[in-house]
Amino acid sequence: MRLFYLVLLVIGVVSGCQPADKDPVSSRLLIDESTVRLQLSPADAPVETPLKLKVSGEDIVEITGEISGISMYMGRVPLKFSRHDSVWQAEFLLGACSDPTMLWQVELELTWADGKKRVLKQQFHSSWQ
């Protein structure tokens, strides 16, 4: 009988030590316009975790860009995009700093099939996990 209670105690302690499940939003829409859509996932942009930036829009043939720190200089994070059907995506990491909600800016240059170019700038916050 003691063993039974010991097992229940261990299970209770172990399950009680698990972090509460957050209900994370899988992605955050940074820009949603008629010609382009910019999406970041995961939505809370945790630092030192692989993040994904997705760009969608008709007839986009090239995207270049980088991310830089606004609230603190953290260097520049170059973005290398690859195309998957009609969606362009880049994976990257953000560094941790002393600010738990660091402000960043993504700057992209989009080129369309007709040769037109557009620069997009959008700010977002990262988070500590």
C-alpha cells in the first residue's frame, strides 16, 4: 500500500512540475494588404528559437531582407528566402538580450515579375520563453 501512495505522490509531483500549457497563437500577421501578406511564426517570437517569416503575394519573383534591433543594437540578421509554391519563407533566430520584449524591425525588398520593387518595413517584439 505504501508503494501505491509513493507512486501517486511521484506522479503528482512530476505532473505538477510541468509548465501550464499556454494557448499560443501559431502565427502573427504583420502585414495584410491586397498585394502582399507578411506572417511571423511562432506569434510570440521567442528568442533563441527557430522562427519563420512567410511572405505571400502574386507574381513575386525575388525577396531580400534583414532584421535589426530597434530597442537595442543586436547586429543584423540576414534573411534567406526560398519559394514554396506561392509562398516565400525564411527561417532565422533572434538573440536574447536584457530586454524581455525586444523591439525588432524586419526590412524586405520585394521584386515582382514586371520589375517593380517595393521596400517593406515592419516592427515586432520578441519574447523570452
